[in-house]
Amino acid sequence: MLKLSSLLVFTGSLTAALVACGGSSEDENGGIGSGAANGSGASSAGGTINLGGSGSGAVPGNPDNDGGSIELTPEQVAAIEESACAGWSTEGENLPAVLFIVNDVSGSMEQDAPGSNDSKWSITHEALTSALDNLPASTAVGLLSYPNVGDNTGESNTPRDIDECVATNELVTIDVLGADGSAQRNQLQESLDTAQTGGGTPTHDAYRHGLINGMLPYTTSFSRFMLIITDGQPTYAQNCVGTGSVDQDPPTPTQPIVDEIQSAAAMGIRTFIIGSPGSEEGHMTGEDYRPWMSHAAVVGGTAPAGCDEDGPNYCHMDMTQASDFSAALNEGLAQIAGQINSCTYAVAAPPAGQTIDMNKVNMMVTYGDGTTELVLRDENGDCGVGWQLDPDDQIVLCGDTCNRVQGDTGAHVELMFGCASGEVPIPK
């Protein structure tokens, strides 16, 4: 059974506060619409602030619900939450993601990890356990550890069945995680617990098998992701061709793996790459294996903006420069959890007898550092900072807002229903 852990917090939880503002929300100075607003949410004498949209006194830069955000003080947050725009609440339903993990347990993962007396595999095992513990119940996950066949793979100069170098029968098929103690969570944990380190590194065969037999059979309309965790140097080419040794010359080619990842991206399946310590150099030629992993992240659709395939700011998650592998790996997995989290939310049904007017929606986002912003609706299509409604009445965070929420493991999004968009009363 997976142990409860707080190492990885799922990014972008959503609480929707739903109300029917049946009465007036005016204050003693004239209520919503009084006062002159500015970009910081302050006003002149008295009153509350109209944030734009259908009323007067629009915030500069946000005419006609054109997006943007306003930083709020703790006192303003409290006042909003106590206003007529915050009554009963319910959890929003974040659209889930699908993740298939291709996990290297080859002999090189038995080596000590930087910053620890534990092996790279021991640390990876614990980090994956924590990551899976903290993924939401709605996430669907599968797993294949490779080669997981000990030291008996042997070598071959001709293609052979991949069962010779990948324990294909160890694949955990994708299914929804469900609650703690579910069959899927237990099966994933058992796979991690029983994985045997040793042997070579057939990364291409393992990735391809996970893609074809793990990801593709799982029918879904949700976002799909592959994750490769490896220390870099493959020692078998496709169809188990090679010696399995890190000292073979020439080394195993990596471009076919990159091509496979690019083909997956063309099907809408993005691939993350985590490069464990050891990926910075090969044993025979001294070749740096980080550039191929970095390039794979680029074609796989998961490279961050401004990265460089040749480093030092690599496009994959490079663990080789970290003094503490455990801390770096846990942080990397947390970032992945944030990025697979969709920025689209389905609004949960209100309690019996209540209705939701989607024209009366306002959003607050509280970040991990404790700061809170009122994030404004964007109805004009150029969605940078703010949020929009899609044709199915789902809440969609704009690009910059989405990136910030995904990149902050402590971010919390609250929707308030009942006051017209852009007309939340903010005391000065």
C-alpha cells in the first residue's frame, strides 16, 4: 500500500465558492461600482471597487473583461470571502491526466547517488512512491521498470524479441489511481517494491513497449504524458541489439529514441525526461548524454522556455548538477505533477435547489508564498493573464496564469459565483 507522504503537493487545486446573491452587496458608501479603481485594487475615498465589465469605474488595462489580475491584501481577501459573493462552496473538478512511467532499473542505478549514501534506485523508488501517493485520485497511471531481468540478457548483433531485454510481463497497465489503498495504487507500489536492478539499458524498447502496450490502448480525451527516468546511456538499440555494456564501441545510437518520442508527440502524447546522475558522461567515449535527452524533451513537447539543448540550462530535467539527488528528484517530480495538471476545470454541480449563473463568476488565486490575486475574466480572445469560459462552460486559465499555477505546487484556485464577473466588492 502506498504510504501517505507530503513531499509532492498536487498543483492547482480548485475550490468553487458558489452563491446566489439574492440581496444587495452595497456598502455604506454606495456598494459595487463606487470609487475609482486602479491596477492595484485601491480606490479613492470610500466604497468598494468595480473591476470593469458591465459597470463603471473599470480598472485600467481591463476594459470589457480583458483579463489581468489584482494583488489583494489579507484584509481584502477576508472581506471578499465574507461578502455576498462567498456563501456555500464545493470542490471543482480538475480534468484529469494520463501518465505512463518508463523507469530505468539497470545496473548503473545501483551506484551511490550524490548527496546520499543510498543508491540512485533507492532514492528513485522513494521519490516515485511519494509522487504516486500525492497524485489525485482522478489521474490514470501506468508503469514499466526496465530491464528488470537481472544480468541474464546477454548480447546480440541481430534483432530479437524484446522479451529478451525488457520484462514486458511486468508492465502495469494504465488505470485511474482512485483512493488510497486502491488496487491500482497497490499494484504500482508492488511493481516498484519488487523491481530488480541489474542488466543493461534498453531504453528504446522499453519506451516503445510502454507507448504501444501501455499508453495507446487507454482510450481517453484527456491529456497524455510519458515519463522516462534514466541515467542517460542506453546500452541496447531497438529489438535488443547490443551488448548491454556501457563500454561498447560505438555506443548505442540515441536518435531512434528521439524519433520515437517525436512520433508520440505527433499523436498528442508529450514526453518528460528525467536525467539521473550518470547521464553526464559515457564510460567508453566520455560522451555527454544530456544533449540527446534535452533534444528529446524539445521534440516531446515538455521543454521549458529559454532552455538550451546543449546546456547548461538543459531542456530535460537534469539531475546531474544537483548536489542532493533526492531533493532534486522530488522537486522534478513535483514540477511534472504540476504540468500534467490541466488548466481546465469542470464546475461541480451545485446543491439541490441552487443554480449557477456562469456570467457571475469571479476567481481568486492564492499562491504557495501566501499572496493572493483576484484574476480577471478575459472575454476578448487574447488570453494571457486571466481566465475564460469554453463552450462547455468549463473554466480555462489563460496562458500566463496557467503557467504560474502549474509552476507553484502550493497554488489554490477559488471560484466565486453570484456576483457579475469583474464586480467583486473590494474594500479599500
